[in-house]
Amino acid sequence: MTDQASTLLVLGGSTDQLFMIRTAKEMGLRTACLDGNPAAPGLAAAHISAPIDFSDLPAVFQWVNRQDEIFAGVSTMGSDVPHLLAAIGAHYGWSVPTAETGRLATDKLAMKECFTANGVPVPRFCAVESAADVRHSWLQWGCPRVIIKPIDRAGSRGVLLLDESQDIEKAVAHATSQGMSGRLILEEFVSGPQISTETVISQGQARTPGFADRVYEGMESFHPQIMENGGWLPALCQGQELEKQVVSLVEQAAAALGVKEGAAKGDVVVCPERGPMMIEMAARLSGGDFSEGLVPLSTGVNYVRTIIEIAMGWQPDWPALQPRKNRVVANRYFFPCAGTLEEVDLPDDFVSQDEVIKVVLNYQPGDVIPEIRSHGDRAGVMVVVGNSRGQVQGLVDQGYEKIRFKIDGRWVTGKPRQ
């Protein structure tokens, strides 16, 4: 297929990128990794690496040009940097998103405007700068709740759900402080099931092997913040007409953004009256467990491999995206209270079960757990599998009951507070 000396450049060396580095090695590729954090684990995992901030493009080009490697592509997982992939790939003639796709995918307002112009259904939205702007549009729309967020952040940072009880001035100030540009978008909140998707696109073809129900139950304690608590695979609608509608929608959205080679990560809400609608889309693979663990566990498909094939300029192995199994999988996060973590209890009778695939904690004894304001603050994750949702839900309940955190002298669980 290719010279095995070919090298894939991976942007980012956090835990989100480790699976891509490992997969590329399994494919016989050499790997290079750049991350501004000298302690990033991907730097040690790759064949060659450097502690370089990959947003510093002159430094990236200088480093790449010095290496005795046959670089053939660049990619990432989790990092919302399609504009940087576009710039680096264009410099070397690699298969990457275009600069325009990178711009649209990292500006939520421009993205929604693009969707509207191309007939992709979305909740109502507008740019806002002040509390007066919020009140004006909210009144015009006549909906009970709205969402305010920065146009240029991911991971729920600065995202607030507003109802009549909220201090709008405070919400505007918070969302503004969490963004990079200070620009905000207001959106109609649409009630309905939400679905996460990941679509692989190349040479005029598209497949959507990533498809999961998003979970928000029990997250009311974070209000007015919107926090997701993992997902379910397979989604309840899979095998039904609704699945076809969602797949068609995310492929239409990806085409509107100009994604022609690579990944498109979609967030969809199913409105009972208006049908599936795009919340937003990223021109990248997700981080966390979705493409690394949940989809392979549920379906047997590793489409990170396909994304690497596309990045390297190869013909994708489309048959490899056909599901080979159908297991129920769930991931759930730990959200203990803020304070100093003194001790963690990980009972062996839970973690040793074959169905418990993963329990990872993000804090160690002695660390201070902050008040959780975004996905980056979560205390950890568990991934469990089974033959039915009932069995898997039972395992999730066990995990929340048995895994405990001693914080400031008090034992607590990581279950979202009701």
C-alpha cells in the first residue's frame, strides 16, 4: 500500500491522541508528534517528537524540514484545529481540510450561517453582544429557553442554558470570558433526543460508523451549564428510518462545510415537530472514548485507521467500516464535589469484571478537584459493555455506587448530583 518508512505527523500529544499514534504504528507507519507541553504522553509514544506549540506554524515547518523522515500526512484526534491542519497540509501538499472548512468549523456563528445558506436545518440563532440583544431575540423567538455560548470554544466551555430564572447580564459576562474572541452566539434550545455522529469522507463517498445517543440524565445539578454524561451505543434509532434521516443530515452538513477528505463530527437534536436538526459539527475526530473505544467495542470498527489512510493519501478501506458485532456499550463520567482529594476507593469486585472495560481517574490523592465547569474538569470515566441496556445500566449503577472519592474528609461518589 505504501512505503513503511512513511511518517504521519500527529498534532497534539495528550491522551486524546495516543490511540491515533498507536493505530498508525499498527499500520506500519512511523509517527511524529508535536505538543507544547513537554510532559504530554504522546511525545514519548511517537517515534519522533518535539515540545512545540503546533499553532506556531513557522516553528512546525522548521522542525519538519529538519527531520530525516518521509512525511506523508498530518492528522489529530480531539484537538479542534482543522485550520491548523489545513495550513500545515497545504504547505506540504497533504490531504487535509481546506482553509475555508477550517474557518467554518471553528466559528459556530459562521457555521450556522453556512448551514442555513445550504438548507441544513438548525435551531434558530443569532449573534449577540449584550443582555439587551439576548432579551430582544429571545422575545422574538417566543421559546421557553435559549443557549448562549462563545463562537470559538469546545468542551462545553462557556455554554449556558437560560430560562426565566437566570441573570442574563451574568450569563453574557460568563460566556464572553470563556471565549477567545469575545463573540457570542444565542441559540434556541430545542428539546429532544440528541445524537453524536462521526462521518468519514473521501473521494465523494461518506460513511457514518460513529452513531450514539448522548446522555444528559442526572445533569440538572450543573444548570445553567450544559454538561453531557457520556453516551449509549447502539443508539435507539439505529435500524430505523430516523437513523437514515440523521445520517443524511450529517452528510449534508459536512458537504455544506466543504469537508471532502477526513472526518466530520456531528451533534444532532431530534425535534419532535421539526425532525433532526444540526446543533454543530467539527471537522475532526472526537477525543475521549467515542472513536477510540465505544465504537470499536460496539461494532468492531476502528475508523481512526480509515482517517489515517485518508490523511496519508491512500484509498480508504471502505469494507473495513462494516460492523462486525453489535454489543451495548456505555461510558459515564465522574463528577465529585470540589475539594482536596485525599483517597480513592476502587473496589476490585467492580473493576475486575470482564464487562468493565475501563476506569480512568483524572485526579490523584493530594490533587485539588475544582468545581466542574467543563468537560475538561471531569474526575474520570468508566466504560462498560454488555448484551442489553438493562445489563449495562446495572453496571453503570454499580460503578457510581462502589467507586468513591474521599474529599476534605468526606466520602462521596462521582455520580452527578440530583
